[in-house]
Amino acid sequence: MKPGDLVRLFQEGDPVIPYVVGSFKGEGGFEVPAGSIALVIKLTRGDELGAICHVLVDGRAGWAYRDDCEVIDETE
């Protein structure tokens, strides 16, 4: 996975539960339907729960855990 890739977001691997994209502006985030497509902006180390993908989804920027991102289209 690298910047420019398109990924599908799943909450803990569950294809039904809506995904909560983390916010960089404090607490909370925003919810998107399970399976939403996001553009990877960059990857960071993250925390004890795993690596973080900075993503753009539904015109908004946020973050998701790398393990919750399934690559569907890779950039060359």
C-alpha cells in the first residue's frame, strides 16, 4: 500500500458495519458506509493498534487503520 492507491474501508474486516474515519481536528470523526472507496494520501507509523493511512474519502480528509484498508487499485 502506498500513496495514490485506492482502498476500500471496512470496520474490523466487517463488510456491513459503517466505517468511522478518524479526524485530525480533535475528537470524533465521520462515518462513511462500509466498503467506501478512499484515496491513500500517506502512511504513518500510528499507535499500538497499527499503522495509519491518511485518506481522502467523500471529499473529506481523515485517517483509517491500515488493517481496515483493502487495496483495490494500485498506482504504478
